[in-house]
Amino acid sequence: MTRKRQRMIFVVSGLAALGAATALVMFALSDNITFFRTPTEVVGGDVPPNNRNFRIGGLVESGSVVRHGADTIHFLVTDTRSSVKVTYTGLLPNLFKEGQGVVAEGRMGPDGVFVANQILAKHDETYMPKEVIDALKAEGQWKGQ
Amino acid sequence: MANLHWLANPGRFLRIANAVLPYLGALTAALLAWGFFAGLSAPHDATQGAPAKIMYVHVPSAIMSMAIFGAMAVASAVALIWKHPLADIAAKASAVIGAGFTATTLLSGSLWGRPTWGTFWVWDARLTSELILFFIYLGYIAIWQAIEDPNRAARAAAILCLAGSVNLPIIHYSVEWWNTLHQPAGLLQGRTDSSMAVPLLTLLAGFFSFYVTMLLWRMEREVVGRKIRQLRLLRAQA
């Protein structure tokens, strides 16, 4: 076995071991790495203990937004299987609207309503000018909202 | 490998690099000018409006920040295994450029996040792993600065680079493995209209050409710098 071959085996096996170790750590920490829980997970009881803060993410359910007074809002976050009712008082990001992605941070109230103290908008990877969307809609080809 | 060995001669490398650098510089300037003009005159995104223009800087920078580190990892492996005389020089010369692209990615992403998401920064998997990439770049550069003997510095830096390359698939797949605020990649999935994808790909070519130009220029300086260092050492011994 030449020196080059020895070094190659050393480098490749070192990388493989490090990669496997990292994968195990990532897998074990998955719960902490994930940025938000889905409504289905929350409805299924996957919430942190001691009523700690957590984030819930999904789409703002169409037709669910109700405004109370100047800056209090109620809406449903949905992943199309389950929905969770959210209440929030404060400024909303520009992108917030029905059918759009949203991430709310806060905690579960005793009545099962999620009380958010921060709302972030989540957008998808579709980038289209308005004219193109209108044209696709006119042809019945548009699959988004 | 035959071509690589032919280029392994640093003198020959200098002659070729000197000859192609002016053309590469001109190509870079043309691609960047064309790409930025096309990006600015492209239509606004229907959902996000004007802030989505930041993608013309953010997306190519992000791709380059990872591609350059990948290239450094390959060069580091070649340097460790085959002792190619130009490999560690190529990796060293890439690091500052890659760190620059990573900083640009983080800053432009932050400026994009404020008007769309409603925040400059969140600790989601994509943003955090890209920040870690930036720190690995800084550590890599620090090793070269801290160890005076180029051979020993090259070894330590190459090992750090190979270990750090484990982060690259994490950055890439973070948006698929975990729930993140960052959206998944959509450039080549037909989710980006061609009126925006064409300027974006032009700028990616421009950023890549910028990297190759800077890389050759920095490698030239490194090759010449090492020659001077060796001559000084020889004179001190005489």
C-alpha cells in the first residue's frame, strides 16, 4: 500500500466518521433544531412542558381572520389537516394575509387558543410577476392562491 | 490527472494565469453589468414586491459561499493526499473570497428578511448553519495567519476545511429536513418565472467569474510571495 493510498483511506474514513457522528447529533437534536411545530403536532399534544413559549407555523386559513378593535386579530393557522386558533395584538408583517404562510411565537392559553407575542410571515419559493400570475389564472393554469 | 500535473509547475501556472486574467476580468465586468441591469429592469414579484429584488445579490452569493467552500474542501483533500503544490495555495486564496460571499449572503438576507418576514434574524436551521459557515471561514483564515511555516499551516487548515465541509449538506438540506422560516430553493424547479430566473442565472455566472478572477490573482500573489520567502530564507542561511 502506497503512502498516497494510506492518506486517502485516512481522509475518507475520517470524513465518514465525522459525518456519521454529526448525523446522529442532528437526529437526536431534531426537536430543538426545528423552528416551528405544525398545527397537527400541536393538536396531537406535542407542546413543550410547563407552558413554555413555542412557535407554530402553517398557512393563515382563508376566511378565518377576524379583527377586534385597532390591532387585535384572531385567525386560524392550518396545515390543511388540523387548525389552531391564534390571537395576537400588535403590528403584523406586510406579507400577512389569508392563504399566506405564517409563524406565530407564543404559548397555549387555558382555553386552547394560542396567544402569540410575535407574528412572522413565511413565503414560499415562487417568484412570479403579477402579469404572469394573471395570465396563468386566465388560462386556468395557476396552482397557487 | 495528467492536466493537473502539467499545471503543477508554479512557473507555468503564473504564465497561464497572467495571460487569461485580463480576459476573465472583462468577462466578469460584462456579466455583472448585464446581470444587474437585467435584474433591476425585471418585473417585481407579485407577492413580495420590490424587496424581492434583493434575491439578485442574495441567491448567487449564497450559492457561491457554499460552492467555494466545497472547492476548498476538494483542494484540501488533494493537498493532503497527493501533495499537489498548488492545491493548498488554491484553498488558501479562496478563503477570503468565500468569507466575503458568506458575509454578503447573511447581510443581504437580513435586509430581505425585515420587510418580508418581519425580522432581521431568526435562529432557524438555514440561517444558523450559514452563520456557522462564516465562522468556519474565519477559523480557516485565522489558522493561516497564526502558523508561520506554510507547510504546517496548510496541513492544519486542510484538516479544518475537510471537517467543516460536513456543514455544507446541512446548509443545503436544512430547509427540507427541518421546519424553517427560510423558504426552500426554487431557482431550478420552475417556480421562478424566466423573467427573474435569467437575470439571476446571469448574475450567478458573473459571481462565479468574479471568484475565478480573484482566485487566479490571489494565487499568483501567493506563488510569488512564497518564492520571495524561500529566497530570503536561503540568503539568511548563506
